[in-house]
Amino acid sequence: MDTDNPDEPANLRFLRRMVTVLTVVMIGGVLVLIFVLVTRLSDQGPTMPRSISLPDGSSAQAFTQGRGWYAVVTDADEILIFDQLTGELRQTIPIE
């Protein structure tokens, strides 16, 4: 038996392999996480209308949109719902 390089116990060999496997798995997981974040965050957001025609004297306080419509909350305490394709006013909802 060589005294400079003694055989390592089976437990130590198993532990070293386990740490190596776990390191590789963690590196792979971090790479997958970075890939998912980059691909999800590079996606374009919702398309905003270029201009919105509000009734005279009102100004926008908030904006939201859904499929086929968008809504504007005005300073006159009303919600204006517009068609997304035509830009026409669909509905006016007063806020009480």
C-alpha cells in the first residue's frame, strides 16, 4: 500500500460524488432560471393606443386594458371603456 496516496473510505468517495452531482444540478438550475427570465422578460408588453379621445374637460387618472377593450378612469369620477380596434367609446360607468 502506498503511504503518500492512501485509499479513501467508501463514505468519503460517495460524499465527494454526491457534492459534485449537486453542484452540477445547481449550476444547471441557475442556467435554466436565467434562460426563463430572459425569454419571459424580453416578450413585448401589451400594445397601447396611440391616442385616446376623452370628453372635453376631463383628464385621465388611470388606464387599464383587456382583450378587445381598454378603460380610462377620468378625474370626473367615471370609467370610460373603449373598443380596442376602433377606439370608439363603448360604455361610460359613473363612480359613486
